[in-house]
Amino acid sequence: MDLILANRALVDHHAPPGGAGGPAPATGGLVEAVRPVLVPWDGATGTTWIGAGRGPHDRAWTDPDGFELLETPAGPIRHQRLYLPEDDWRGHYAEVANGFFWPLLHLVRVDLPLKLAYYPTPEPPSEAAWAAYERVNRAFAEAALAASGEVCWVHDYQLALVPAMLREGGFEGRTGFFLHTPFPSLAVAESSLPPPARARFAAWLDGILGADLAGVQTEADADRLREAAERLCGARVEGPDLRLNGRIVRIAAFPAGIDADDLARPAPAGALPAGGGV
């Protein structure tokens, strides 16, 4: 059994069972990148997707442990929703993930807050918000440990602490992590990393390095990750990989894009009025 851990669910339920309208499929780069590799659930093997339950009617569709079978074009997918306290979600998602990491991770070539009036400055998280981020990551790790899959594929910056938590918890399968955003340049991001924020970023990166394989979008991202791991976490670069705490962490680039054929499928010829107007 393969596990996919993502901050969001594969679909959100916006109506109760029997109500008007079906579940709303999640959109965005992460979902579109992962959707083609989902393996139908046959009752014992296949993909189990673990994501946060944020739809207004999600609980009505799941069993007490958050499980349901979702029908997808690939076949049925086993899905588990984690129902998290609202305060924890706010600290985890709004303050830490979106308020700090998202703007920080995009500081690749220039200090964007200094150059662009509309670019948000990374806000170092408060102690309370960071504790919420840790609790949410812990909830995902515990769900994966309980599921006990052969491979656990953890996605994106919201869940970066999970790989190390899985290793600490004795997960017996292989763990991969994929970052869907760029990885920042330490030289560019330095002004956004005063000592407390730098410690948070180091802890975040240390969490990723709990994986057997850490994937990023480009070779340049991989180079920046290796440099940061060496400077902040005490890792040693060995060729394309890292050595940390007596083990090897593979670092590699896997450019993730959309499935062009899938995107074109719902837009047949003649879908637009004559002349191309909308």
C-alpha cells in the first residue's frame, strides 16, 4: 500500500450525502501533479490519500476515523481526512505555512519584499503558531504510522516535519518528500532569517531530511537545498546526495508539470462561440 500525505484532501464535500451537487475536486499544482499516479484501491492494496478535512460536509461522508472511498477517473481511492482543531489549523496554515514559508521559499534570486511592493515579507512565526504547525505535522505522521504503508510520499512545505517524525516513530517503509515550490537561496533569504526564524527554517529542513529521498523541481533547487542542509543542519554533501546522522539522503530534481492531455480533454473543439468570444 502506498500513502500520499498532502495538506489538502483530494476532494472537498460541499453538500451532504444525497444533496445537490457532488464533491468538489481539489485544484492546484500538487493535486494535478499527483493525480496521474494514483493506484485504485482493491480492498488491500492501492493508494491511500491522507489530507485535512476542510469541506463543510466532510464528516457526513466518512467513518469515525475519517475514511471513505472516493470514485475517481483512475478508480476508487482510499481516502482519510484528518479533522484538526481550528486554532491549530490557523496557526499551521495561515501563520506558519502561508505567512512564513511560502514567501520565504520563493526568495531564489532577489529579495522580493525589497523589490516588489505587493510581495509579502516572510513573518517569523510565533511560539504558539509553530507549536500548532508541529501538532498538525504530528497528526499526519501518526496517521501514516497507523496505516503502515510500504511507501509514504509526503508533499510540500506544509508537512515538512513529517518525514523526520516518521523515522522517529519507526516507520518501516520508504519515505519520500517532494517540495512543489522553489527552494530559496540562503544568501537572498538571509535578511528574512533573524536567529529565531533561522532556527525554524533549520528545523523545517531537518524534518525533510528524515526522508530517504527529497525531491525538488529543478537542479538549481537541489543545489540550494544541499547548501542549506550543509550550513544549517550539519549534513555533508556526497555527490548528489547528503550524509546526515550516519545515513544517506538522496536529493534529486523531478520537474512536475501538468498532464497536457488531461487538461485538453474537457475542452473539445467548438466549445467556444464562433469568433472565440466568451
